[in-house]
Amino acid sequence: MGLKKLVTGNWKMHGLSADLAEIEAIAARAGQYPQVDVALCVPSILIERAVRAVPGFPIGGQDVHHAVKGAHTGCTSAQMLVDAGAALTIVGHSERRDAQRERDEEVRAKAEAGLGCGLDVILCVGEPLEVREQGGAVGTVLAQLDASLPADPPKEAELAIAYEPVWAIGTGKTPTTDEIAEMHGAIRRRLVERFGTAEGEGVRILYGGSVKASNAAEIFAVPDVDGALVGGASLKAADLIPIVAAAARQPG
Ligand code: PGA
């Protein structure tokens, strides 16, 4: 495929002023791997300070509201993320699909809102354990994808899909490399069907769920794995940078 790998940290609800030094360390050390795109999605209240701390390094949000503005207490619009200096946002993370009951249609509207404001978007999909055990993982994820993808074909690199099996997030468990290959291949074929060859093949497909230094190399070697969305192991440069280095060692 030859897509440049993308390693994005998802800090979830972690990060205070005291952690800006860690963001600076991550950005500085990531700069030693120009063959990999690296970004950090931090709590929205930390975005502006993070952007000031690491100018030029992509900082993102973890969610965005689908509306431009309005009576949505506690929510953040795409324009607000851009205004704070964000370059990207995650949408449809399973923790939000679960706890905030976000549906595919809403995730799609969020993706379109982010792209419409010039943000890069990482759109998450993934199956729960019982679906995997019943053999329905690929069908479930493709159905999520069909209903959550933005309407328009994405322009270069602005959209990435993160395949994150719900049961692999924060658990230390990961699918086999064959299972990852099967899912990423199915996602790739669906993207090509939906958007056409050039656009569909240009969308990076990230794997997420318990990625760490010790498993990153074998995951990045799987066909159609174009990077990773990393939670727990993204909080410290010492944990994240070896993952970036593993991505850098993969032929593009
Ligand atoms: P994890 O989280 O790396 O801690 O499993 C990944 C994610 O939820 O994006």
C-alpha cells in the first residue's frame, strides 16, 4: 500500500498542566522519525496549552459535536477545536458509543462536521467480545462503517479509520494478526467500493486496542495496518516512542 504510517495517542481523560512536559518530550522524540506521522488527542481543555507547548506538532480532540453552534451544554464544536489550534479529532470512539450512546448516524455527522472545518478525522469502529465470539465481527464492523462514513470521498489523508475491538481496549488482549488482517482487508475493500480506488486506498486504517512496544512491530507488519491508535501506552514518551520507532522500521 505504501501509506505513511500514523501513530496517534488518545489520552482519554488524562492530562493536566503538569503533563505538558510529557507532551513536549513526545513531540521532540517523535520528530526523530519523520517517516511516521505522530499526533496526540488530548482532553479539549488541554488542547490550546498543548498547541502552544509544541507548535507544529499535531494536537487533536477526542470528540466533536455535529452542530456548528447552539444550545448544547458542555459540548465542543469543530470550529472551537480549530480555534484552539487542533489539527484533528477522533469520532465514534467505543467509549463514547457506549457511555454517551452515540449512534452511527451521529458519528457520521460528527465526522462530516470535523472534515467540514478542516480537521483530520479518525473514525473508530469495532466489535464487542460476544459479537467476535459469535463470528459476526466483520459484518458488524462493516455495518458500522457503512453508516458512519462521511458522504463525500475524503481528500488526501484527512480521514483515517481506527479498527478498535472493544474487548481489546485497555485489557492487554489483542486479536491475532490473522484476525487483524481479515478485518483491515475487509475495511479496505469497503472503502474502495464506497469511495473508488484512489480515495479508498488513500484512507489509513489504524489498529487500536492494547498496542504497546512489545506487540507494535508484529501489528504494523500486517497488510493494511497503516498505523495505530494508542491509549494507555501513549501517556509517556518512554512507552509511545518505541511504538513510533516500530512504525518507522516498517517499509512504507
Ligand atoms: P488502549 O486504548 O491502547 O489503552 O487499549 C486504545 C483506545 O481506546 O484508543
